[in-house]
Amino acid sequence: MTATPVIDTAANTAYLTHKTYASGTSGAARWYMDAIDLATGAERAGFPVALAGAAQNAPAQTFSATTQLQRPGLLLMNGVVYAAFGSHCDISPWQGWVFGVSTAGQIRARWVSRPSGSGAGIWQAGAGITSDGTGTLLISTGNSGAPATPAPGSAPPPASGSRSSGSRSRQTAR
């Protein structure tokens, strides 16, 4: 676990992510989102949820858990917990990713920052994903991959990243 969890005080539940390896401490990996009952320490029903699959905004891109690192703090908004990813030591392939998992344990969002190649990791400079409270996620990316033109709105752009040291991306959650 490398990111700051988020706590739903109404449900007495802590949400967090963890990475495991298929054999020992290296090689193929998987990322999961957990929901832990704060009173008992037990995993909530429907969890853990494997964070995997193809991006909704770029279906040709598949999440590579082995080369991704989840550092930004989690965000709980409107019954969905969001987690963002960047690279694990800049080992290709990697991109910035955002996963949204409902508090019931279903993946609701799977978005990649670049439609191809490596870059545009979501680092957040040690902070968590933020929101304007109306459904817009605010993230910062680095390591290239900027779109040619801005693409605000309710659909993630096919690419989002920085041309030099960093940029901000605004995405509306659904």
C-alpha cells in the first residue's frame, strides 16, 4: 500500500489499494482496491476488486499492473472511490490511469491518460485526487503526452499530459 486511503465515516469503511505479485516479490503483478470495516478489520462484501482491463477512453490500452504505481491519495465522491496511477520506476509500458470503484465493489471508471505509448503519469506531487464537488476530477500529470488542444467536458480526452514539467487535467466523472 503506497497511497493515502480514504475513509467513509458514514459507512465506517476505509478504502485502500494494494499491489501483489503472482510469485513472491517480483514479476507479474495485480492491483486491488479494498474496503475494510473499521470496527472489525474485515473486508467488506464485494471486495477486494481487481483493477484491470481496457480503458474506456482508449480501448486498445490495457492496464499493466506490473509497471504502474499508485501514489496519489484516494478520493471518495458520490459513492465511487477513485485511484490514480503513474509509472513504477518509468519501466514501460506505463501511462497515467484513473480507476473508479463503487462502494458496492464494481468498477465504474477506467481511464488512461495516453492512448498509446508511455507517459503522462498521474503523480499529484504527493497529494490526492481532488474534485470540485460536482463530479469533476482534478488531476496533474507529468512525463509528456499532452493533447494538441484542450478537451474539457464530460468525456476524457484521448491524451492528457505535460509538454514539459507538468500540467493539469480536468475530467468529469460519470
